[in-house]
Amino acid sequence: MKVAIYARVSTEEQTTENQIPVLQEFAERQGWEVVEVYSEEASAWRAGHQKQLKELLNHASYHEYDIVLVWSLDRLTRQGIGSIMQLVNTFKGYGCRVVSQQESWTQQEDNMMADLLYAITAWVAKFESERRSERIKAALARKRAKGELIGRKPGAKDTSPRKRMGYMARYNDRRK
């Protein structure tokens, strides 16, 4: 079986390096040949953020793969039932099965409950994403109501984008 691995992270602070080796090892245990690895490193909320997914779909349309292997179905999309079903059915139309390392039921070829389970999994992923967004918005609103500063200090001369990784490193260094 020819396999394409698709790995995606949600933020720029995360890395697909946690997913790819596990997926490669998983494919090897199944006796599958990993032909290509597609890795999305950009934030999920930027325009055109899923360039690698589009490329994967293009290659799959030429029947280059038998399986698309993902860490979890929410790595494909968190946009709900319609989106996940559209992707899964598109891949299926190309003769390509979507297998998730985390959702073991996707590993069975003839699963009569698959469509229902895809729908439930997609709904849960979207629900979790929306809840996380609501909690963040509520926390920011609470800080604003208290008059706490959100973002850069007023009058800051540095207007260039900042790398967030440095903040955490400095914070952790101060805690030692």
C-alpha cells in the first residue's frame, strides 16, 4: 500500500515533528510504503493555510496513494461534519482511504459505521475548537473590563511582528 502522510499543526508555536515519526513508524508496522509526507506548519486561521492539503488532493487525484495517513481526523479539518465528509469522500473517489492513527476505527477497510463515526468525530473537533475560542474571548474581555493591558504597551516603537517562542523561553528562565 502506498501511503501519503499529512501532518498539520494549529499554531506557529507547534511543530509537525511530533506527528511525522509516529506516523512513519505506524505505516512501517502495517507494512505500508510511505511515498510522500505533507506538512502544514502555518497557522490554521491564515488565508491559504492548507496549501499542502491542496497538493495532497491533487496528487491523490492521479491515484498516487492508496492511503492518506493522519495523526487525527481533526488534523484534516475542524470545520465540521460537511468538510470532513467532503474530504473523506473526495479521497475515496480517488481510490484513497483516510486512516487516522488516533481513531482506530478508520483502520478497518469495511466499517459500516464509518460515516457516522466520521460525522461524530468532526462535530466533536469543531465543538472543541469553538469552545476554546469562546474561552479565549471571555478571558480577553475579562482583562479588558479590569483595565489590564492586552498586547503591546501603548506607544511602543517596535511595530514589527514578534516571535512568541521567545516570550515563553524568557518566562521559563525567570521562573528557575
